[in-house]
Amino acid sequence: MLRDDPKTSVEAFADAGAQFVRRMANHAIYEAAKRGGADDSSTREFLCECGHLECRRMVTMPISGFDPVSPPGTVVSHA
């Protein structure tokens, strides 16, 4: 049986953690916009949830484009 490369496993864990943290931040952005009275067509900048630890891209999209119950990895910049 082949063992996973520990570095790869640690990197995958770090990427998954970063994706989860960005999802929580995006949820906070969404909630703050809704509490502030933003309508669904208002746009906000959300963090890319691509899952790469180094990613710093932002995704500008309408509030209605964010689904608070969707899983991490839903908001992704294709740039």
C-alpha cells in the first residue's frame, strides 16, 4: 500500500481550511449587506473560494448570487 505524501496531505488540509474560512467571511459579508438594507441586485465583493491557500482574488457579484446554504467552493473567480 502506498502512503500519501505528508506534504501533500498537509497542503490539502490547509487549502480546505482556507476555503472554509473564506466561506465564513463571505457569509458575514452577505449577512452584513442584508442587515444594512441592501437589495438583491446590490453588488458586493466576495472572497474567491477556489480552495488555493495563496488565492487573493475577489468576486464582485450581486447579493442574490450568494447562497448562504451552498457548500464552500461555490464562489469562484474564473479570471
